Amino acid sequence: MPVSVSSAAANHIKKQMLGRGRGLGIRIGVRTSGCSGMAYVLEFVDEPQAEDQVFEKDGAAVYIDPKSMVYLDGTELDFVKEGLNEGLKFNNPNVSAECGCGESFTV
């Protein structure tokens, strides 16, 4: 599978969808942005796009557009808690460098 979703990430996505009260899942993508050149983008999916690839884990759906797939191939989406912070984490083997704040990356 080009993109994998951990059980922790799947549970987090399901909780977010339940709290939102509607939607099919989340879409992850990559856009030109930030000081290193690229940044991850997350959004809720109410209507899938015909070209989306869909990855499911434990009832949670993750949608990815084909242009972003090139940068996300082999990525594991995880949910981590580090001290007071928690959130989705991209373990992306394609990343060659990240900016100091961790918001953007280079492949």
C-alpha cells in the first residue's frame, strides 16, 4: 500500500468525523508552501473527487489526489502525543529536509 494509516491515526480520524457530524473522511495533500517548499494540507471530505485514491483503516477513510501521491508514496500517517501536543504525524520516506519549525519539507 503506497500510504498506510496507523490504528491510532484511524481512531483519531473517526473521532474527528464523529465530532463534525458529517463527511466521508479526510483528504491529505501536498502543496507548495512554507520555507522549505512543500507543506501537508488536511481537509474534510464531503464529496470525493473522481481521481482520488482512497485508503481505509479500521473504518477511517483517507483520500489523496494523484498529484500529491507522488510525494506521499510510502508514507505512514500516525497520531502521536508528545507532551502537551498531539496530532497527526507524517512519516514520509521521501522527505530529504524539513524547516526548523517542522511545517514544511523538501523532497
